[in-house]
Amino acid sequence: MTMKTIRLIIASVLCLFIQKAHAQYVFIPDQNGKPLTDARYENITGSPYLLDEWANAEVKLADNKLVKPAEVRYDMVADKLLFKQENKVYEFSPKVAAFSIITKNGNRTFLLKDDGNNESGYFELLSNGKVKLLKKTRKVILEVKGYNSANVEKIIDENKKYYVLYNGVEKEVKLNKNSFLNALPDLKEQINQYNAKLSKEDDYIKLTSALN
């Protein structure tokens, strides 16, 4: 998938989500889909999911269909969006191109990126505009032994990476001002004039939004 395609997906997905109030949704699962289970996540410390609870969502499939399932959950270990219907868990078919999970604190939108470079999978769109801030969170299962213990404990480990997309170019950034300055040299003056505190993720979302 090219960067141009990624930009088109972002634009079309946001347009579709904005228009959701004027659409009628009928969600029918793939009858050939294989029900899934949580068996591999038994006896494990930590959560493999974005949110433990099932949530409403708006989902754009790879065939451009927009559906609105009542119960979805994002498995961040498998990097797959799952849905539940009639007490069975399924994967989506066709593949999900983008989705927006509806939470009490607002919607969280994720886009599929698979261009053969850097990270692939679902990226959270943290800020949208001429400068886009994306986050890739990967969760993995680690097996660890305690000191002088033969017992093996399974834990969820989490790693986050951030990217800015500007003028068709994507660059990885760290959550520090110098990293943003290096990644966005054309916007150096605006970044330097931004006087708000920069320490946590929310601060850099506000910074990126201010650049738009």
C-alpha cells in the first residue's frame, strides 16, 4: 500500500464516519467465519485488548462497505478487530481497512497501514490535518521466570511508536520537542513558538493539532 493510498484511506474513512448519522447500517457476519476463543489468553497477566469491554464501532471494510457492529474488541496481540454476535466471536471478512471505536471519552480511530516500510498493521489516528500524528501500539506475550523459581509467568508487554505524516512523507518521532523539530523542519518556527508544556502524549497531540 503506497503512502498516497494511505492518505486516500484516511480521507475517505473520515468522510464516511462524518456521514454516519445519515446512513442506515445492516451488519451481517460472514457465515463462513470461524468462531474464535480467548483460550490462548488464559492465565496471563495484563490485557491483550485495547479495551477489555466490548464496544460499539463504525467499521470500514476493505471492499469499502461501512458497517456498524454493536460489539467489537481490538486484539492488539493478534492486531485484529473482532466482533461478537450471538455470543460467538468472529474475525471480520473482508479485512477491516479502518475502524472507529466509540467510548465514553470519545471515538478512537484506527487505520490499516501496510506499505512494506516501518511498522504495519492498525495505527491510531491521534491528530488529523496537514500534519497527522499516528501511534502504533504492539502488545506481545512474554514468558518470564521469577528469581530462583521454576514457575513461568505469562505477561503482556506493550510497546508504542509514534509517526508524523506530512506532505506525503512519514517519519517516526519520539515524544520530545527535538524529535518533532527534526521530523518537521518546514514547521520549525511554529514548533519553537509553541509555548505550552510538552511532556506526555496529550501534549504532543495538542502540538500537532496546533500545526494544522
